[in-house]
Amino acid sequence: MTAPLLATTIASPSFWAFVGVVAGIYTIFALGLQLQFGFTGLLNFGHVAFMAISAYTMAILIVKVEAPMWAAAPAGIAVAMVFGLLIGLPTLRLRADYLAITTIAFGEIVRYVALNQDGLTGGPIGTINLKGSGTSASYNGDWLAFQGKVQHALETVFGDMGKDTAMLAIVWTVAIALIVAMQVLVKAPWGRVLRSIREDEDAASSLGKNVFAYKLQALALGAALAAVAGLFFAFQFSFFSPQDFDPLTTFFGYIIVILAGTARNWAVPVGAVIFGVIFAGTRFFEFPPFTYFGSADRAYLRLIVVGLILIGLMAFRPQGLLGKREEMVLE
Amino acid sequence: MSELAQLLANGLVTGSIIAIAAIGLTLVYGILGIVNFAHGEYLAFGAFIAFAVNVTLGWPIAGSIVFAMVATAMLGLGLEYGLWRPLRRRGAKVVALLLVSIGLALVLRHVIFLVWGATPRRFDVDVFQVYDLGGVIRLSLTQITAVSIAFAAILLVGLTLARTKLGKSMRAYSDNSALASVSGIDVDRITAYTWVLGAGLAGLGGVLLGLVQGSFNPNMGFTLLLPIFAAVILGGVGSAYGSLVGGVGLGLAMELSTWNALAGGVDPVYKPVVAFAILILALLVRPQGLFGKARYV
Amino acid sequence: MSSSGPILKVSRVEKHFGGIAAVDGATLDVARGSITALIGPNGAGKTTLFNVVSGFYRPERGEILFEGERIDRRSPHSIAQRGLVRTFQITKALTKMTVLENVMLAARNQPGEHLWQIVLRPGSARRREREVAERARELLRFVHLERLADDYAGTLSGGQRKLLEFARALMTEPRMVLLDEPMAGVNPTLGLELLERMKALQVDLGMTFLLIEHDMEVVMSVSERVIVMNEGRVIADGPPGEVQRDQRVIDAYLGTGAAAAAGGMGR
């Protein structure tokens, strides 16, 4: 995800509200990976595609079909889930490493289609081009109205606040509700079956568990979570383009899950906030060695740091900050 | 007819580069169990080292290619001793190593960005010299050079793997590491040579890719990584010959898919998609790869 | 019909690996409510046959009937759901789960394993979970692992894992259990007790057992019938006393140099 340049500083509350919103979106996104990878052991490297599919489906339905947002958004989630099932059918019987490669290929196919089917997606320029060149398309009218209402309601209770704060409240309310829901599911016997599959598929199927069906459910449900993240992403940035959905975003999701600890739902927001601060915060570090670098170079430096964190975690603390070593499964 | 011949020629150019990169990836995958998502960055590293000596220092391209290969082989060897070996000693398995390789890819790619920036770069070669072969195929001198070097390298590697003791033990180890390690093969030596060969070929592949593309940026390796993986899986993981066939086959398929006679052909921008689609289809039919062996439960 | 005939019928089953026939036309019946032993020298194809019967390998030829129904094209989970469950020679204890969770996982009819039921009938999932926990603790007492119920299964010894797998298999409420070397690494006193429990389950519930076992003393004392495999085929089949005098069986064991096993049989 590329954040637009902000004319703010590290001290500004609206900057931190922005970091908070992005961390919330990443929390929802990574929660889906936690279900697929953390609990079920599925190495899904095409997670970002589900985000892209829901965001595009919604934007296209609103702009081209003039569907109301409250219908287009659920449709986005549904289409993402259908794609989850479609990609799962041929790939979920594959070994972990083959699954990783085929899913990343799937994600890239989605991005290529978004990039090249200008008529459908607006092409490389993004959703602003959904009505063709000359007119700028927008899909978030309904959403802004809703966000305004939330802001108004909150202001009657808490006093003045910005529209960023309203967005922050909405995103985190949804994020926490989804964490609770996921926690209910994985604490149920359903989650026990997922964990057994993660460790040993043959053991699970020898006890009568339909391993394939459970994997499919985990993939589709995780896709739905990515889809929700995709909707919020679309609302937050008011337009988006295919480059927002490159494989890097999926890898960021993995770093959050691993940083937090696998098979730990409540750790995901902690991982997302830490990641958000590292990622957004380094933009504003005004001391050496950061001051030696220009802003483009700092972007590279940030990604180098992120890569080093992933390597360091895998080498020294593969269970993450809040995970339990005894429960960690990494083949 | 001439369109078909041209597409075949282009397919051989692309395919030979994919094949060269895929050999290194499949040997590392088969022998060391590392699904190396940083392999594309090894290609980019090779290309940019060659750029540095060719353009910045003014070396001729031939010398630059050799230098880049040696430098990339050294990078591969250095990372083996500094990163992979310590991780394996700590008991890291396939998925853990795979995630590390993603971290490594991020580090390498952005170090290259940091040093050379995002501007597209070109080698100091004559790209305007184009040859008309028999009036049907037009290839630039750089394309002809690249494909000749690629096939010479493929032949050399094929001979090394087939004839030399080292090559034979590498293939044996890649096919069945448990069996090979009890049959007295020196594992440390095999590992070192695997990286020298695999990374060196990646470096070469990167330079050749830069040559045939004309211009390149640090994302070049990652862009080609998925077709390379597709070639490895089509060929069966660990099989050097399989990935050769897989690579050239994919290169041809990607180019031929755009042939007009095939219901107009697919839009050239979707060439990578053709590679992914072939990969997914192939895995449906034969989950162990076209040339791979069935797996025991 | 199906309640009187053999519970398991294997006919002319073949399974090859790269040109080598691991199971080469094996044919055998297992009588309902019996304890049958499957023996044979190493590499005779016993474990491969278990893998074929339990659906982990698909045979190239032959057919397998369980309770009169073809199961040779079915997947492992659907065979297990039909009441034919197996344990593994190299145990598959789920080491990152507790001992109790391992056993609870095996329960059938748990609505909490289905997404919709968790949402629509949370109460019934919880009720069933209480029953399952109780039954799982009972089975753990049965195999003397109740003290370790809350430990990770990864901390168990090899023998304890065998016992855990046995308890887990029983938790599925099976009609027939395939046991692959259930005594390996289990301490002898406990092993004897396990055999008694197996007999009790056979007598009380009519449960059927087919076990691969190398200890001939165990085989002779517990099983009413012995099936001998060699080189992928069944070479002898009958009561223990008869089989141990069979010349083909003695030859098979001597031929592979497993004199100790043959010596055990001659006793």
C-alpha cells in the first residue's frame, strides 16, 4: 500500500490517526493470514489479490452500475470469497511450497488484469479513470456520508474530532469485532481441526476429518477478511490503482503475523501497530543515519529494515513476540 | 509464417534465459531445500554489477559478464556461510527458510535500489545492429549474442552435470539427499559448488536479461521470478534437465501464445499470465511436476 | 447380509512403487468381532496394505469391501467416518496440542466442527464438547495417560504416543481398528493390560481388530487368527497353532534371515 505524501509531521495527531487507520486495515488483512497460515498452515502468498478483488468489485459496481455502497461492499466480499474457493480447488492439495508459488501467481494474474483491462478497472491510472479519461470517477460518496454521520454522533458524546478520528473509530471497531469472531471460531472444535491439519494432515484425515474441506473454509474465510480490509483501504484513500496490490503487501501481512506470533489472534493488532510505527515512523526520523538519505532513499531503507526484521525474527524468534514456542509449527 | 518464425526465435531467447536462471533455483531447491524467493534478486545483482563495470568503469561487455558471474557466485557463497548454513544448523525447515528468503529478497532488491536508483539502465552495447536472418527473422546483435551465450552455458552445465564426478554427485544429492549423504558424498563441498553454480548462472541470466530487454531496473529479477519458478516446477524440483526443458518450453509458450493465427493470440502484456496459467494447469494434472517423481506418503 | 459376513474383504489388491510391487495381489478376509494378527518379515507389504485399506494409497488393482461396501476409491477421512480407523507405525501424535486435545479431536458428531453450527447452535457444540472431554478423559485413564492430559503430546515418549494413538482411535467409536505395531516401545506390563482391554472391547462391543505385530508371544496369546504376508502376498491364513507349523511361513522367515522371529514361532 502506498500512502500519499503527508504534509504533516510526526507530532501531528492527524498523522497518528492516519497510522492508526492503516494499522487497523492491516490488522484485518493479517487476521486472514493468521487464520490461513497461523492456524491452518496454508502458505497463501496471493492474499493481496482478495483485497484487490473486493476493492475493485465495489468500485466498479458503484461507478458503472450505480449500485448503492451498502450493496456493492458485500458484493465485493462475496466475489473475493468465490475467488478464494476457485483458487483453492486446484491448489489446496499441493505441498506448502507449491501452494505458495501458485497463489502468488494467482495474485499477479489479478494485478495484471487490473493493470491491463482499462475498460473494466481504469487501468494503470487507477479507479479515478473508471469512467474513461476526461471524467474523474468516485465511489465513496455514500461512505463519506456515513462517515460524517459517525463523526457527528461521536462529537455529540466526546466533543470535537476530525474525520480521521471517525475513520479510526470505525476501522478499529470492525477490527476488534472480527478478532473476537475469529477467536470464537478457533476456540471452537473447528479451530482444533485446523490446528491438527497444520501439524499433520494425515493424522487429521485418519481421524475422519475432511482436510480439504477445512482448508477451503480457512482460505475462503481468510479471503473474506482480506476483502474487508480491501474495502476500508478503498474508503481511506478514495482512489486506488493496481500498484497498491503488489505482492509486497502480502509479505507485509506475513511479517505482521510472524512479528505478532502465529496462531494468536489477539497478537495481530499488536504486530500491525508495531509494523505501522516502524513503517510510517521512519519517514520522520530526523537523526543520523536517517538524515543522510533523501526521501526516495529512505523508502528503500525502510524496506531493507523490514526485510532484516523478517530474517531476524525467523532466525532468533520464530514464534514471534507473543507466540508460544511449544505450539509453533514451521515445516 | 514469418511471424511464427519470429515468435519461435523470441521464445528461444526468453526461454534460454529462464532456463539458465531455473537451473540454479532448482539445484538449490533440491539440494538444500531452500525455496529461494531471492533468486530474482541474484539476477538483478548480476545485471547491476555488470552495469557498474561495463558502463561506470568502461570494461568491454564480455569481461563485464564474467566479472558479474564471479561476483554473483561470491554473493551466493557468502550468503550460504553467513545466512543459510547458520539457519539450517538451528533446525530451520522449508517454510522457515522460504520466509527468510523473502526477507533477503527485500534487502537485496532495495540495496540495489539504494545504490543504483530506480532509473532504467542500459549496457554500453550497440542495440541498433539488427540482423535479418533469411528474410524471416529479425534479431538484434545483443539478442543473438545473449541466446548464443545462454545455449553455450546450458550445454556446458549439462555436460558438467552429466560427465563430471561433481555433477553426478550433485544430481544424486538433489534427487535423494538421504541416500546420497549415507553414500559418502561430501555434503559441504556439494553445497558450496551448488551455490557457485546456481548463483553464477543467476548472475549470467541477469546480464543476458538486461541485454535482451535493452533497459532494466532493480525490479527486473522479481518480474521474471514467477516464470522461473514455473519452469522449476514444470521440470520437477531438483531436476536440472527438467528445468532446462521447462524453461525453454515456457519461453516458447509465452511467445507463441501471442501468435495471430491462434484466434488472434493473447495480448502480449499477458505473456507472464500465460506462464502462470500453464503452471497452475500443470500442477492440476501432475502435482509432482511434469518430470518429477511421485512422492511417498 | 453385511452383519454376518466378514467385516473386511480384501481381494487381489496390488500397489506398486516405481515398478516394485509392494502389495502384489493380496487377498484376505477379517471376521467380524475378531482379533486378527497380520505378520510377515520386514518388507512383506503389511504397512503398505494398511495404507491401502485406510485410503492413504490408492491400489492399482483389486477391491476392498468394508461392511459389504467398496472403499478402495474412498478418501482416508470417509473410510474413518465409516468406522474403519487406523493407527500409524511411526506415531502421528499431534505434538503441538495437549494430550487431551489429541483425543478430543477424534470425537465424531461434534457440531462445533462445522462453521454454521458454531453460529446457529453454539449451545449444542458446547454440550457435546463437555461429553467429549469426559469421554476423552475416560479413554486416557484407560491407557494410563490421564496424569499427562494437559501436557503437550510432544513431551510424550514413543510408547506413550502409541498409547495415545490407541486412545484416539477408540475415541472415533470405530467398528474396526487397524493397529500398526501397537506394542512397540510400550512397557510390557502396560502392554499386557492393553491387550486385555482390547479383548474386553472385542467381547463387550464386538469391535474388530487387525494388528501388525512382531512379538510372536503377543500374536499367539491374543489373536484367534493369523494372516502371514510375504513379498506382497498372503501366504498363510489360519489359527495360530496351524500357521506356525506351516512350512511356507517357516521358509519365508528363514529366507529373510529373521531366525529370531521364526524361533519365537516355533515355541
